[in-house]
Amino acid sequence: MSTVYDKIEVVGTSTQSLSDAVRNAVAGVEGVSEGYSWFEVVEQRGAVKEGKVAEFQVTVKVGRRKA
């Protein structure tokens, strides 16, 4: 039997850390409690203002097994 997965891509941000940005991205996925079981960070970046890190940004793919 074959298995099929759904995968969506979202961007999360945080002024505190990359880890918080990942948490925010995953938490923002509708239905995350309904079977999404893994994530993959595909890009990390940030914003600089006045010579200091102002924001952390991550692109995350979140996946689940289809029923």
C-alpha cells in the first residue's frame, strides 16, 4: 500500500529567535492539531534595522499523512 502526504509552506517570524519563528509558523497552520506531524525548515533569513537584528524569519514546510 502506498502512502500519500500533504505538505504546505508557511513563513513564521519572531523578534526573539529563529526557534520562536518556527514555533509561530507551525502554530499558524490551520488544523495543525489534525494530523500534521512534521516540519522542515527550508529557509532562514532576517531583517536588520539600524545595524541590529530586528526580526527572524523562516520558511517552513509542514506535512501530514493523508487519510
